[in-house]
Amino acid sequence: MPASRPLLGFTSLILLAGGILLQFLVILSGTTQSNPENQIYFLQTSTNGIPGARNPSRWTFFSICGVDGNGRNTNCGATVPALPFSPPNPHDFGTAVGVPPDFIGTNHYFYLSRFMFAFYLVALFFSVISLFTGLLALCSRLGGYISALNVGIALFFQSLAAALLTACFIQGRDAFRRAGQQASIGVKAIAFTWAALACFFLCTVLFCIGGSVSKQSSSSRRRGGVFGRKASTRSRGSFIDTESQRRVKDEYE
């Protein structure tokens, strides 16, 4: 049991690092056109009839990109913090001409994407903090519980970000399709987001188990040391009594 805590802590750190890596892959999409970032996007849609828009256009975390002949992000626009998913918005297409009517006169998609952006960054912050506190979980019960708390907070905000991301861009895809455009979801961005959530969930469980290992094992040893000897004494006494009774019975027979 004493060796279980470092093993659980190390496993948690591996999963946590993997979740953070997936977060960075999604967050950095649109900031560089190198591989694999140029394959990650939230939504791709044709923009027939929308003046000045890339055709097709891809929404990433920080910018809107075009698509090259190999299906990779290219010709990305300026990076915009908290880029809203709202085609008429000046940060997107900047016009309502040719934009699907579902996006006109509503802030629904704007707020979904903005809150998603904020929750994603908060989740990243707490996951990175828990990566450092997780080093304490290798040798300390308190470190395990602190890390579990931090990862639990990251899990909460990652869950919100994943839910908002999925809802926002699936609804946006359907809106473009209803307007006769060809639209599709970026599978990698959605999958990486939910996979990071799964990693954080497993980390939270493992950190909690690691924090409780030492206490359980020590209490087991205490119970064995105090009561086990008495039980053993009673067992030896019972064996002696049984042997004595058998000898007396044999003599009388």
C-alpha cells in the first residue's frame, strides 16, 4: 500500500499532462499554420454569397482561416482574443449580406462562444496549477487532496467549455446548412476538448484515492497490531483446549 501513492500520483500526472496538451492544441489553433495546428478548427462552412469572406471559412480559437488544397488551415485572419462566433460581427465577416438569417438580430451564438472562450482559459489555468501541485501528491496525502481540488475545478470549467463549444458550433452548422451552405464540424477540436475532460475526471479520482491510501493502510496496521494479537492468542487457546478435551475423551474410552 505505501507504494501505491507514488504510482497513483505518477499516473495522474501523466493523464493531467495529456489533458493539458490537448487543451493547448485546441487553444493555439488559428495562431500558427504548422502541423498539427493547421488541422484543428471548430466549424467549416462555405460562404457563397457573403462578400469578402473566405470560401470556405473555418472558425478556430483565435481567428477565421481559409482552407488549402490539402484541407489544412491557411490564410488565417488577425488573432482576436475571445473571437465571437457571430458572422455579422466585425471580427467575423462584418456584413449581414448572405449570412444565414439565424445569425441576424441575435446574440445567442455571440455569448455562447464568448463564455466558452473564458471557461476554456480558466480550465487551462487550474489544470496547469494542478500539474505543479501534483508533484506533491507523489509523497504527500495533502498534496493529493490539493491536486484533486485543483483538477476538480479545471474539470468543472472544462465541462462548461465543452458543453458550450459543442452546442454553439453544432447549432451554427445546422444554421448554415438550412441556408443552403455546406458546413461541417471540426472533429479534432471537439474530440480533443472532450478527451481533456475525461483526463481531468480520471485525475480527480486518482488524486483522491492517492490521498486516502496512507491513512487506510496505517489504520489497517494499527487494527492488526492491537486486535490481531488478541485474536491469535484466542486461537491458540482454543487449540490447546481442544487437544486437552480430546486426550480426556481418549482416556475415558
